[in-house]
Amino acid sequence: MIDPGAARDLGEVDLCVVGGGVNGAGIARDAAGRGLSVILCEKGDLGEGTSSRSGKLVHGGLRYLEHFEFRLVHEALVEREVLLAAAPHIIRPMRFVMPQGAGERPRWLVRLGLLLYDTLGRRQRLPGTRTLDLSRVPEGVALRPDFRVAYEFSDCWVDDARLVVLAALDAAERGARILTRCPCIAARRKAGRWHVSVRDEATGTLCRLRARALVNATGPWVEDVITRIAGRNSARRVRLVKGSHLVTRKFWAGEHAYLVQNDDRRVIFVNPYEDALALVGTTDVPFAGRPEEVAADEGEIAYLLRVLGRYFAAPPGRDDVLAHFSGVRPLYDDAVENPSAVTRDYSFEVDAPGGKAPMLSVFGGKITTFRKLAEHAMEKLAPYLTGLGRAWTASAPLPGGEGIENADFEGFLARLRAGHPWLPGPLALRLARQYGSRAARLLDGAGGIGDLGRDFGGGLHEAELRYLIAHEWARNADDVLERRTKLGLRVGASARAALEEWMDGAG
């Protein structure tokens, strides 16, 4: 039992953000950069929930046009360019091939949608749509021969978990305090302030703080925080939808991805993943359980494999599924019956009786629009927070993006390798992709591969682990293998156990 008298006082801040997913980290970053004092508390690891279990895309959302979500698509397309410029090490352009067959959306409708897609946003770096004769281009080789025409368009790939960490890192470097594994257990208004209690899971210590404003960016747990933690009521509801993905070996040649249409009108992404793998998803299934316990079921796995069988000449089977994961998307409940048609837009609720101590709750949102969502959140809070600085994130790089001029990742990689000629090519590429210009800090003082220390597998050395512990809140093997890197797909159980033992000792 925690002794209340032994609670640690964290003082008073302008803003307390509850939730360390992409929206919470983005809001903490934006607020800290405007001169506010900020504490972010997250019950687990950064991005451990929905934000690290996405389809790994920064995209406009082509299919949202069917549901007339023009505002959201426009915003997402603009943000696609903003984020590509801000973090070209973890975000990169990708071309998507969309085969057209009988019984699918009519070609004129798809072509009209792609025309809108090309023109709704300020497309600067990404090429536009083109029509492919699948009998004449390499993109058609992997497809069944009855598919003869496809459209090719642009979107972007993102390392979603690293996007969360980089937003939190930027917030911290601007003065925010990031508390991981510190769940918020109570929040109550008193004398014009929020009195917040969090528990440090590592030590069992109860911590208390006071805040002028509270942000509830907890995704699937947003209603729980409103009612159980803050003791308030809300007229808005969140709708939980499970999305599952499969990881298989890559079964086509080329760096392009595919977007295929199932007979139920859902679209499925088939993307290159970690060089030699493929990521397939996602499903849209209503979810009513505990978000912490979400997992793909055999019905979803069969569904995704069946879609691949409709399109590809040699699709993977059940035995070819190397891994799978699921996330719970917290969609704003707009009362639409079909889960695939529920809006992917976001909404805010501000609870501020008497005009003091506001609580802003975030409903919905998507990876692509996290920066703009944070900007809009600060606009909602501006009437309650004096001294708030101007919006600033639209032209600011994320950590590691500085020094990669004009999003020229290849040029940056060449410079990194020239400065560290002893680095093996695959390791140099991985470090450049994950850390960008911050890779130089990780490699500081090393004159050869031996200076990086023990290799736990996949080129994961002690020097990288020390960097992740010191700068990126990594505390255990899952933090490193599943979120800070994707090396969990490459190392075995023995390497994982050795890493866990090493990190226990380092802690």
C-alpha cells in the first residue's frame, strides 16, 4: 500500500497531458514549444497502445473520399508533405499500385477519386497518379493475369512508434517532463487547478502535481479517464474498432506497395516491411474488450489471406504468416453502423465549468494528422492559458530530421557512411533510418565496430542500448525490439533473453 504522506510533489505546471501516444506526445511537443510548462504521464511505454500498431502510413486516406470526408483528406494530404519534410529519416515516399478488376468500384470513380487525391493537398515532393498496363510493367508480374489495368499513386511510409518517441523527445528538449510507466490514478479540480496523482510503477511512489489545464489524450481509454479518473461526464462517445495486420515474407519484386479492394468494398494495404517482409492489413472489427488484451483472431487472419488470394498469383498461406498484431482504434462515434464508414476525423471536448481549469479530451485522430490535431488542441485551450506562444510546428524538424536538407535521405546516408567508413552498410542504413542526424550522437567516440560493444543480434550493440536508455525512455527488451527498433522480427528468443538480462543490469 502506498503511504499518502510519502507522496512526491512534482510542483505546478501549465499543462498535464495524460497519454503518451502520438496525440499526447504531439500536444506536449506543441505546448512546450509555445513556452508552457508541461508534464506528460503515460501508464506504459510511449506508443505502446494504438500508435505503434497502425498500418505504418502517412497518407491522405483515399477511401475517405467515398464518405465525403474532404476536410480530413485535404488536411491529411497537406500534413503528408509537412511530416515528410520534418522527419525524412522515418518517413519516406512509397508508390501504391491499385489493380482494377470486374465487380469493383468503377474505373471512372476510382480515377476521379485519384484526381481529387492529387489536387486536394499541396503536393510538392510526391509524383502524381499514372495508369499502368499490367501486361507491360513489372508491377503486374505478381498479380493474377485477369488483372490488366492498375492505377499507381503516392503516399508515404512511417515508422509509427519512432514518430511517437521523436515527438516526445522534442517535447522534452523544449522543457517538458515525460513520465513513462506512471499511470494517472486520479485528477480532481480544486481552487482553479487540476490536482493530479500519478504512480511511478518502477518504485511504487505516489507523485502529485497541479496543473492549470489537463489534456486527456488516452485513445481507447478516453472515456475511462473522463469518468473514473476525473469524475466527470461526457455526452461524446468513442467507438472502438480493432484493426489487425499480418507480417509475411515479401512475395513480389520491387519497392512499390499494393492497395487492393475486397468484395466487401474494404481496401487492404500490402506494403513492403523491413526490407524482406510484407505488412498486410487492416481489418475493421467492432471491439468491446479491454484494449490491453487486443489480438488478431483466426477469422481476421483468414480474411486477409483470402483477399491476397483474390489478387496475387502466388499469395502467402497460413504457414507463411510470421507475425501478426492488432490495435484498437478509438474512433469518434458518429452513429454510423458500418465500422469502415465511421469517421477517421477527430473531435475535442472542453470541460471548463466557470472558465477555469479546462480538461480537453481528444476523440479519434490518425497518425498522419497528429501535428495538426495538436495545433488545434492548443487553439481550443488558448482562451484558458495566458502567455501562450504562436503555432510553430509546421516548419520545425523532428529530432534527427535536422541536417537532412530538402528531405534528401540518400545524400544524408552517403555522408554518414563517409564519416564512418567502418560501419557495415546494413547497419549504417538502419541507424540512419531510425535516428537520422542523431545517429552521430549514438556513434560519438567510436572509431570501429568493436567500440560499439556487444552485438545482441541484428546489429543491436550496447552503444545503441545506452543511447536508448539515456535519451528515449527504453526500459526493457520490448521497448527496444518492438518499438524503438523492429529487430524483434529478426532476433530469436535467446537474444531477447540476453538483452533483457543486460537491460536489467543497466537499470
